[in-house]
Amino acid sequence: MPDYLSRSKELLGEDKITSFNDKVIMVVGLGGVGGTAFNALLRSGFKHFIIVDFDVVDPTNLNRQIMYTSKDIGKNKVDVCEAFAKDFSKDIIIEKHNMFVDENSLSEFKDKKIDYIVDAIDKIPSKLSLIKFANDRKIPIIVSLGMGNRINPEDVMITKLHKTENDPLAKRLRYLLRKESVDLKSINVVFSKETPIVKKEKPASMIMVPSTAGLLIAKHIIESI
């Protein structure tokens, strides 16, 4: 009887899919970008995840964050994502951490096996800490940049941090990472070249752009591993 990976194996080959079995993917931030990346990687055959988020599901998340429905409002995002993964397949291993990411909290992971990190955090200090954590331990990381205030999924792409433009978040990260002597050419990012439609302190957003970013992240990790 075909399993849920039958058609994936036809596309990528059984050896490639099997190679995902022992890989540990750390997804930090389970919103519009991170939630889609997690969902796509889960459905692609990865079985071991470390998921990190300190947030709860809010009604304003539901227009773009595919992991949640109205019944999840008020619940911790890590709890909802863990429950989804366990329902999806009994073989999935989830290590969940309901916590805010900073230099101190990341010390909890210093001895863990991690094969790839997805940075889907919004806050710049947390992103900086996570990038430095990955860089210091030579763990591959892909960083999501600004996806808010945009609507065109065709403008989302993967590149290196030093090649980004028209993104205030990227500009700030470049400045801070240079101060830390981090090589910008070593940082893979997913970003949108679209000029923001609106400029707000709290970004406006719909599903198209962040979910495209999440799918591109999943594709990038599949190709990299």
C-alpha cells in the first residue's frame, strides 16, 4: 500500500527521501513563513524537528498562517504544531520549546545535533543571536527577511544577504553582522524584491508572500541536504 511519501520518492528517488530520516531541522518562528516551511518539510519526509516560538495563536494570524484555525486561538503555537505533526505521522519526533530567542536561551541547544536551521523570527535582536549561534557552530541556516506589506509571490527569491536590496530588515542585519565580523556572503536568505505597498510599524500581510517564502525555504533545504 502506498505511503504518504510514495509520490515524493517517484520525484526525488527513494535514497534522497530516506536520507532525510536522521536529519534534525530546527524551525525558529512558526508564523506565516516558518509554519509553511515546517509543514512542507514535514510532508517531504523529514521526521525530526526542533520547533521554537514564544507566541500564541491570534485571530489576526489566520489570514496567512497555515498551521492554525479558529479553534487554536489562544493556544501556544508550538503546541498546535506538535499536535498537527503527531496526527500527521506517528514517526515524527518533535522537540518543542515555548520560549523567546536570545543569546542566553539559545545556550540550551549548544550540544544538540542540528542539521539545518530555519530563521523565521521577526525581531532583529533574536535573528542576530540565532545567526551568530548557527555561524559559531557551523550549522547551515536560511534567514527569512521582510515579507510584510507585500503581495506578489513572484518577487520572492533565495539569495545571499549581501545581495539583498529594498529591505530595511536586511539593511539592519547587514550592519549588525558586519560589526560581529560575520561574512554576509555565507548567509542564505529568502527575501522579496517587491517594493512594500504600505509602510507600517506593524506589517500588513496576506498568505501569498510569506507562504511562498516558506515553500522556497523547504525546497532549499531539500536540495542542500
